Amino acid sequence: MQIEFRTTTDISPTEWESYTAAFNQVFEKKHDIHFFRHKYLLTMDARSYHVFLKEESNIVGGCTVIPYEYYFEEEIIKTGLAVDVFILPEFRTDPYALYRMYKALKTGLIQNDIALVIAVPNDIAYPYWKNVVKWKDIGFLNYYALPVKLGAVISKLPVFINPLSKAFSYIMVFFANFFSSTEALSKIRINRNNKIIEQHRYSQDHIQFRNKKFYFSYRMVNEKGVSTCYLIDFYNINKEKKDVSALKKAIQTILTTHSVDIIIFVGKLNFLQLLLFKIPFKFEPRHLYFTSDILIPEKVNDALISNIHNWDFGLFNYDVR
């Protein structure tokens, strides 16, 4: 088997077909080539970076890094997000294949001035990336939730509790009118000035709201019969920061527009708010390990990135689903 580095613009039509088929087989999806071209080409570099594991002309494995710009305090550093890692089941006999794939990918990333790679591996992949590839921990991403219909979210509870929990949600929104709090500026944050980020992040499945004061975005998903709203992003336009008023507007709009069972936000909320409740670690649907790999040490402060409280990172940065 061969390991080959590619940029998105160098992928041939035959490789696109092979990659799409292999990806859909592993992840049980039905994506088409247009989906991947949107995801990998709408970036600050107008391309992403890939490594392919190939059996003759067929792609049987892959790993992709999408380039972003992040502020590290006041300096912008080119940072890559590792996504879409897979090897077809019948080609997983070599435990170091993925290690060699990533090693080849790193060489190409450094040549393209990617100073840092960040990733959110799942429970199954995390031990490999930590112990074999030697990615370093930053911390866990948190889940926050507002259970609007508690009986729909927790199956053991009776359904008659739903009107009570929904009424409680509206009461919490009302009391948010009398409370004010704004996030502190995170030391590490994505460069929102590059508008290609929004084009890259959102599709027709997402809903965006913007007026003179607030912006927020979300996605409605049916999670095994539970009507779930993933709150992706929200902020006060005038302050250019997250705050209670923007969060209240987002939740109020979602409650009045959709028949929703639960609202979920994934990431860090570094300001005081009473609308979303932090889900205890043991009840999280899946743990989200936030990890990193420094590629160009002279450009990245290890102590700065290893503290998760320095990061503004959540669903806007990474699609947890």
C-alpha cells in the first residue's frame, strides 16, 4: 500500500470517487463529492491538506487537515484542524499505518506553514492519537444544555413533566432580562474577520439569525427521537463577544420557533449565565478530547495552548456531529 500527500486542488476525479465511496462506507454516510469539495475548498487557503492510504489506485484510508487562522493573544498563527480520519476495516491489519500516514501529512503541513494541528478524537480514537502519535491533551470540551421537555429527554420520567419543564425554560429566559454578564476575551480564538469561515462552516441545514444587536446560529437534529437543537454560535454584535443578552435572544427565538426537546451548546462558556446547565462528565453523550500537535515549535507557545481556559473553542470551530 502507498501513502500519498495531496492538496484538495490536486485530487483527481477518480480519487474523488474512490475517497467518497470509502468515507461513506466507514462512517455509514451518504455524502456526495460536492459535500467534500465544499468542506475542503472553502478555506483560507482555498484548499485543505490530505494524506491517502492507497491500494493500487483505490483510496482505502485518509486523514485531512483544514487550515484556519487563530489569534494567539495578538498574533495570528496558521492552525490546522484534523478531521475525517479513517481506514477501511479490511486494511486495518497494520497498527502503525495511521502513524505513518500522519507523519507524511505533517511534512506537507509544515511546508504550507501550518504551525499547529488541533483535533477532537472520539473515545475509540483518542488512545491511539495520544499514545502512538503522541498528541498532547488540552482538555475536555464541555456540554451545556437546557432540557425543554424533560420527559422527552429522560425516558424514565413521565411525559406530564414536559409542560412543567417547558414553563421553567420560559421563566429562566424571563429572569435573564435582569442579569448581565459578558465573556472575557480568550487568549486563543479563531479569526472571525475572515468571512470564508462562515461560508465553510454553514450549510443549508443550518439556521442563522442576525439583527442590529445579535447574531446566533443553530441546527435542528432528530437524535433518536429527541428533537435536539445544537446552538453553534452566538454573540453581541456591538461587543463582538458572547454575553447573556445574546444567549437569551438565541434561546428565546429557538423556543418560540421550534418544537424542541433540548438545546445543547458544546464548548466553553467563560461568563456567568443561568440559562444552560453544564452536563456532568459521566452523563455526556460522548467525551470530547481536545488535543494538539505542535509542528513549528518556534511559532507556538506550548504553555499557552495547553491550558484549555485560554481557548474559545466549540461547535463553531468544530462540528461535533
